Amino acid sequence: MAIQTQTSQNLTAARALLDELATVDDPQAKATAAAAHATLVLAEQVAGVRLVLAAGAVENGTVSAQH
């Protein structure tokens, strides 16, 4: 079974905002952006794990494949 990956719209918007902050020279803004980036990376990893677990549950027949 092929797994389709799709990034959340919220994660995509957060990534775009962080990209905009990359050009800011304020040290506090850079520190805040770094912390936000770490949180975003963690959120993306959790989303990926959830997809893998959901796909495994569907393959094992423990969850219905219906939407």
C-alpha cells in the first residue's frame, strides 16, 4: 500500500512565516524563530508518525479504510 503524505495547511503557513523571519536582524526575533522552528520540526515529525501508525492500523485491519 502506498502512503500519501500531505503537509498540514497550518504547518505550511508556519513554515512560510519562519522563512519570512529569516531575514530579520533582531537577535530576540532570531531566537524566537529558532524556538518556533524546533517546535515546527517536532510537529512535522509527530504528523509523520501519526500517518505511519494510521497506515499500519489500516493494513492490520484494526481500523476501517473508509473516510
